[in-house]
Amino acid sequence: MLLENKRILLGVTGSISAYKACDLARLFVKAGATVRVVMSESAIRFVSPLTFEALTKNSVLTTETESWSSSLNHIDISKECDIFVIAPATANTINKLSKGIADTLLTQVALACKVPIVVSPAANTTMLDNHYTQGSIKMLGVNDITFVKPQNKLLACGDIGNGALAEVSEIFWESARVILKNEFWSNRRVVVTGGGTRELIDEVRYISNYSSGKMANAMATALYLRGADVCLVTTKDSKENPKNIYTIDVESSDEMLEFVVDSIRVAKKGVMSKPSLNSPDALGVIQKEPYLFMAAAVADYMPKFPQNGKLKKSDLGDRWSIELKKTTDILSTVNKDGIKTIAFKAEMDSENGLSSAIALLEQKRVDAVCYNLLSGSQDFGTNSNQINWITPSVQKDLGRLDKLELAFKILENAEQL
């Protein structure tokens, strides 16, 4: 219920992609939001208003249904919402929005709207690339309109190029980010590590652990939705995360160390993602103190002499001894000056696990520890987790929750560091 108690106004224009707005409305409703829909006359040619009424359980605003005896009109409907999402938005609508033209019901709603607006274009490549449309997009960007970039693929007209509606999940994530971001995390640079490292024995075998990387993915997603500039350094699949999360794929502990050190350096001094008109550097905003969430399960040991190629069983014999050496302790190695650091500690020792987690505060000079007591290997890869939040002055049980919900709770506590 990510968007519980949130109110979303969905605008649908006359693009062949209008049918995808049905999936978007469904995602918003599934996330707990109340959804209202306004449709242009052209959009009704592609999708029936009845479809959206069935999905949202709310009346749809059209020229035929507009009423001045209720809030179902172009002045009042946006007053009851937290965000106005226009998806798909045609090139015609984009150009009208930038000029303040309100000759359709949907553009009238936009002109009367005081809440944040998200626009997801869908049009022929030539129409989008036209200098008038590009100028309109830049003008709307200057006025704080959030754009969800279209995809480059085969279009309905038969052309191949940029103009297909973004993935519905990406429109959902970007809309959720506009709603959920807060002042503390907005534009704050954060590094998150995740997954179990792979230490090569040879080119087909490795030493690793059961870490799924799901908690790190949840942390990265929660941070992104709060408005942070996130860099995720991970060994695991992150395809379900918002695509705009800057992700570095690694395998070994040495690789992770290298990129974590580099990412922290960039977080302290430079721009983690490509600079834009809305970036803090472009606006001259003072850099906020970065954060590091060390959720990765870094292997304790690695083969001392990793081999090239594949070792053959016939050459190894009945017994095979592998000489191991300690991996570099990333948390102890990185320079934590000027950055808040949160460690994640998983234990199976119910008697000594908590004291071991508390000891990390001084041993590795971290600001907080997220302690998780595991009952066995079956606890890895689940969609829920249980965390004890530990600082030098606080020990708090955050409970067992869905990992994304838990990630938001961790962030609430991290803001107090």
C-alpha cells in the first residue's frame, strides 16, 4: 500500500497508447491510491470511460460528464488530488501545455491545476523531435513539470524510433517519487550495497552466500522514492527497481570495494548521476551529507590463487583443498568521514548475535546497525524481513514487514542520526 491515502488525477489523451493508461490506473489503485480520471475527446475514441470507472470506482471527467453541481469539473477535480499524471501525452497536448492553451477539457484541468504534474509523452518520433515540441518540453521542464521519457522501439505507425510510451511501471515509480519525496532525502547522495559477493575459484566456480539482494533493492527503491540521488552497487538482479536508479553491477569483494570507494568519493564531491536543470549543483544548492547503507553480504574469505579456465576433476583427484585468504573488510576500509554509515548485520546466534551487532558500532565506526536474527538459510530471499535498529543511544525493534515497507521505516530512523 505504497500510495495509501494518496489521491491521483490521471489524464488520458488521444494516443494509441491510451489503453496502457488502464494498467497505470490499476497499479495506482493496487498501491492504495484513490484515482480520478479525465479524458480528452480523442482519448475516448481509443478507450471507453466505462473502463476507467470500473478500474477506479470513480466517475470519469469528460465533456459529457462535466458537472458544476459536484467536483466533477475542470476547476474542482484537481483540488482533491495530490498529483496530476498525464499519460499518454500527445505532442499536441505537450505544445498546448507549454503555451498555456486551454481549448480542451484536459488542458483546462492542467491550467487550473495547482498540484505537481507528471507528463509521459507518446507520439511519432518526428513529432516529438520537432523543434517546437522540444522547445515545449524544455519550457515545461523549467516550470517543474516532471517528464517520463518515452521508449525507443517500433511505433504503432510502423516507424522505429523514440516515442513509445514509457513502461507503465516507470510512470508509476516516477509519479510515486513526486508524491513521496521529502526535504531530508531530496537530492541527497546515497550509496547502497547489496547481494552476496562471488569470489572466483576458477572461471566457472566461486564461493558465495545465500544473500538475495532484495533488502538492498528495497532500500535503493525507498531512497529513490524519497527523492535521493541513489547509487546501488550490487551483485544481484535489480531489474524490478526504478530504471533511473544508477546501478553498478559487480561480482567480487575487490570489485565492490573499488566501486564503493569511488562512489563515496563522488557522493562527497561530484554529481552521481547526469546533471540536469533541476540538479542541486545547477541550482547552487549546498550539498547535503551523504549516506552509505552497507546491506551487501561480503564474503569473509576468497581463494588465494584463483585459476584461469576450468579446473578438471580428473586433474584434481579424489580430494581438493583450496587455500583461502581473508577478503578486505569494506566497512573498515572506506573513509567514513563526512558520511553517515549504516551497517547491516545478519546473525544466527540468538544468544550473542545482538551483542555482536552492537559491537559493530565501535569496531567499524558506523552510525547505526540494522540487525537481523536469522533462523536458517530459508530466511534468505523472502519478501519480508525483521530488523532491530541499533545506535549508541537507541535499540528499536522495527518489526517484521515487507522489505520495502521496512526500508521506509529504516529511513525514518536514519533521518535522526
